[in-house]
Amino acid sequence: MNAIEDKIAVLPSLTPRIAPWMRQVANDKVLQQQLFETYGSPINVHALDKFEKNIMAYQEVLDRHELEHLIFYARKANKSKALVAKAKATGIGVDTASFNELKQSLEVGVASDKLVSTAAIKNEDLIKLAILNDVVLILDNEDECRAVSQIATQLNKRAIVGFRVSGFYHAGEKLYSRFGFDVDSVTDFIIKNVGWDKEFDNLEYRGLHFHLDGYSTSQRGEALHQTLQIAEELRSEKFETLFIDIGGGFLMNYLEDEEEWNAFKTQLKDAVQGNRLPITFQNQGLGYEMIDGVLHGNLATYPYYNTIHGPQFLEEILDFINADKKTAAFRLKEQSIQLRMEPGRSLLDQVGITMAKVAFRKRDSEGSLLIGLEMNMSQLMSSSADFLLDPMVVHMQSKEDTGIEGYFVGAYCLERDVILKRKIALKQIPDIGDVVIFINTAGYMMHFFETEAHLFDLSKNLSMDTSKEQFGIDDFIDDTLIN
């Protein structure tokens, strides 16, 4: 190793925010062994009381603004039925994106007026189920309107619908989305096609919906004002907008330290440029790449550190003013429109962990340490380039710390089954049977891409109330037992 490499070889840390209940589980080795003996590896654990506290934090903001509102838990973020049951118990809604999500939510007992279907593709079974149960369908395009109308006719029922809007204007540019009706044409479409004497005479208009990519509060504020303008135009044509749904994508903060986050981003770019040793598997750039000796691209991961997040993120949207100096919150109250939203992963902040057992340790052909886990990459797969949090490693037997670095790999017969692409600094090489705990995985990490390739079992999902001082095996409820 030359002098430069020696100076910058230390791996950057990314220390996660860790709820006390997570540390409590991590410190109880006996409990971990009991859980693995009972349920196998990997295991997902969900803290239902923390989920409820997150809901209440959003409700406090909405109540302070004196807004009629309905929060929805986005079911696609996590497959656990226990979370659906908790959503029902707290009185919030459930946003469903498939037939099975809607069917399960109905079976758990969620009321029809607390359900919505925002599925990108709505097949006949889903449409029938929604219409028969008076569940709002958010319509995306004219073909979908026609399909819903035809099925409603067959069932001799009216379909309750909202319309998804996109193509909003922000800072002089039109925001792209492949979803929804264009903001410039949706008003005319509804007026001309929806109503008793129109082509879609059995669609019962209730409201408007949008969901923006990215994480800009100003874009969401602009979109909300433009949607409120559509509602005003529709009211003049006797269409009463009962709700506007602003979707999700509300930022959450995963990390303790902003300096660590900034240091990681700097060192990743340095590594891709060859100015330091790699900090990712095979020096993957996670969005960065060198082209003709020049660094190109941007970090293609979730922004894991955020100063404005959760309820604060919502506050910024509600306080966003239009050209008339009116806030979005004021205009919602002025028009007596219910505000709806699906905060997504931020409702699941500090709610979940994923635990897996160590199966082997080895060196690959490049000399890197690989630590095999009893899980696969689909059971902790981000919708972005990587999941950037340091895991906790629980050593069943105490040993002297020697310092080592390596990668966690999974059970699929794929070269790319690397659980975390980032190289992780460890105090010591884990033994077979040691436990790796991935922190804050409930939102879009545990299940979003989970598969049963190789006929592997899906991960076990457990739920619990974390208010106790000490946990026992009987405190963990198997999701399959929830009706």
C-alpha cells in the first residue's frame, strides 16, 4: 500500500438512528436464538406502538392546521398484516396497489371508506372488488375509465373514483410523470366525460390525487395549489371535490450524523475516481462513473440524511404560498376539501429490523472477506442503488477486537447477490451463528422486491408491542396468525 492509500484507507461509517427497542433486541442473545430456532432466518420484526406514534405525529400537524384529513398507510411499503390491523385500530386508511392488498385489507376488517386503490394496473378482479365494496378507485387514464365504467355497468353499481393528476409546473418547467392525467387537460376531460348524461355516466367523482417523484416540498406545494385550482374550476361546473390526495414520498431521516453522510459521498466519488481504496463491492459507483477520465452522474440512492423530514416535511407543504399569498392549508379549509396523503416509509420510521444468521466466512478471488448470511438480496433490496446504514453484528461469543472489513452476501446463485454493496468495517470476523441486524428496514426494504427463487421460503414477519422492559418469545406475534 502506498502512502496515499494508507492515509485514506479508513472506511466511512454511516451510523443509523436506533430506537431503544432495537437495542433491546440486539442485546438479548438468548431471545435471538429462540427466535431463529422458532422462525428460521431471516426474520423481520415490527414495533406496532412505534407505528402508532408516527401516525399521531402527523395527525398533530393536521389538527393544528384545523384540516379535515385522512392519512393512509401505503400497504406496498410492507407486507405485514399486523400493520394493516394497527392502521385499522388507529382509524387511518390503507392505500392498496393490487387485488391481494385490497382483499387482505377488507379481510382484516378495514372499512370501505378507509380504503383506496391506487394500483398502476387495475385488472378486472381488482376493479370488481373495489366497486362491490364502494372503495375509491384512483383513475390514471382514459382506458382505465372505460374499463371501470364497463364493469360498473355489468355490476349495476356506480364506481366511486378520483382522478390522478400529473404534469405540474414548477420553476418554469413541467414535471414529468408516466402516471395520471395531464394537469392541462384533466379538467376538460372530467367535465366532458363524467356525469349522468356523459360517456362515463356511472363514475361517481369524489376527488383528485397526485404523487410526485423526488423529495421537493416546493414541488408538492406547487402541485397542491394547482390541484386546488382544478377543484375550483370543477366546482363551477357542479363537480364537488371532496378530497385532494397529495400522495407520499415524505422524507425520513435514517442517520445520526450529517458529517458522516457528507464524508461518505465525498469518499465514494474519490474511490470511483481512483483517489482512494474502494468502499463498495468492485468499486460500484452507486450512480457515479468515470467516462474519459471525468466523473459523471449523481448518487442514485435514497438521501439517507435529512434535516427536514416526517411531519416537518408536511408542514412545509401546507405552509407553501401561492401568488395570492395564500397557504395551501388556508385554501384547503377555504374550499372545505379533505386532505389525504400516504406518507409511505416515514410512517414506518424506527418500526422494523431484519435479522439474519451468519452461515460462512470466506475470501473471494480478489481477497475480499465475504460473510454469507441465511437470507438473499431480495429480502433487503432497496428501490435505489443501495441501503446505506451500518448494520449491528451480534457476536455470540466474546473475542478480542481485531478490526476487519468485508461484504455481506446472500444465498442466491448470482454473483451480484451482495446484501449491501458498501464495504462494512467490523470489530472482528463474525462466527457462524452470529447475528446481523439491519436497522430501520420496515419501509420498502423488507418485502418490496422479495422473491421465492430457489424455492426459498419468504422471510418470517413478526410484530410486537415494544413498551415492555423485557421481551420474551411469546411477545412476538407471527403474521400468519393474524386474520
